[in-house]
Amino acid sequence: MKKLTLSFIATALLAHVVMADGDTSSIKEEGVKYIKMLGSALKKEVKSKMKEDPTGALAMGFCSTKAEEITEKVNNQLPHYADVRRTALKVRNPKNAPDATDTKVMEAYEKAIEEGKFTPKDIKMVEVGDTYRIYKPLVTKKLCITCHGANLSDDIKAVLKKVYPNDKATGFKEGDLRGVIVAEIKKD
Ligand code: HEC
């Protein structure tokens, strides 16, 4: 009888673990979907503006007004229990400042980069209170250097000075972690 009870409990526990696993992987997938929505909406706009004006000055002017608008628009398309945003350890827009959990996750990515163990496919998921957070790392690419690198053009510097006087998001090299996109999904 005791044996039967134990095996019953074991089966029940196992079932629970498997179920939780299944659940969280679908939450992760859902988060990645929202991350991609924001990522591609922003990329599309920056790329087309950079094409129009390769100095980046036009895109810069565009970013400063439109990035928040695009983020809001994407969020309006998500279910009420979800949202998506960008953050970084060094921010340009103070509204994108990280909290303690964001900082911890980004520090883990930076450590992995330092140790040569990083892959941009490393999506991290953490639980914070009643929400799941899904993180995707954003690596600095050649395109990003125009506006986030060490040697900025005078045009870019002028926009930065005017629009982001407290900008911290310069001096990046290709391969550095520039920031993350985070999806937040409330548990039901
Ligand atoms: C044309 C200039 C320009 C280019 C190119 C550019 N950015 Fe930005 N970036 C900005 C501006 C302006 C902001 C602040 C406005 C905003 O997006 O909220 C910003 C903000 C960000 C943020 C949000 C955190 C913060 O600092 O406020 C991240 C993350 C980011 N950029 C990553 C990238 C990556 C990765 C690339 C390359 C794929 C890139 N950027 C290319 C101008 C640029």
C-alpha cells in the first residue's frame, strides 16, 4: 500500500514537472514572437532611413522621435498580459533604463562574451513576481557603430547633444553586447 502511494506521488510529481516544462517553453516561444515583432519593426525603419542617408543623421532624427512610437504601436498589438521593450546597461534614452533583473541578465551575457562562450541565440527566461521575462541579446553590428560607436560624425554628435544630453550609449565595438529586447508575460 505504502509503495503504491509513493509511486502515485512520484508519478504525480513527474507529471507536474513535465507540465510546467511544457508550459514554460510555450511561454518562451510566445515571448520570442513579441521580441521579433519589436525588433523587426525598429530594424525596418532604421534600415530604410540609413539607406536614404548613410551618414545616419536622418535615421538619428527619426529614432529620437519614432522609436518610442513604434514600441507603443507594437505593444498595442499584443495581448493585454504581455509587453515588450528594449533596455541596456548603458542607455541613450533614459526611459529605457534597466532594473536589477535586467542588469543581472545583461551582466551574464557580457560575462559569456568575455569568456568566449556567448551565442546570440541564448534566450534567457526568468520569473519576476507574477511575470515571466524573456530576454534576447542584441549584439553590436557594423550598422550600429554609426550611432553607438566610438568615432561619431559631427552630425550625429549634434543630434545626441540636443536630444540625449545624458547619452551613455557610445563607444561600442562590433561584437559588444549593445542591449537586450525583453518580453514580459504575466502569469494567469
Ligand atoms: C541612426 C542611428 C542609430 C543606429 C544606426 C542604431 N541606433 Fe540604437 N539607438 C539610437 C537612438 C537615437 C536611440 C534612443 C532612442 C530609442 O531608440 O529609444 C537608440 C537606442 C537603442 C537601444 C535602447 C536602449 C537605449 O540605449 O536607449 C538599443 C538596445 C539599441 N539602440 C541598439 C541598437 C543596435 C543593436 C543597433 C544596430 C543593429 C542600433 N541600435 C543602431 C540610434 C541608433
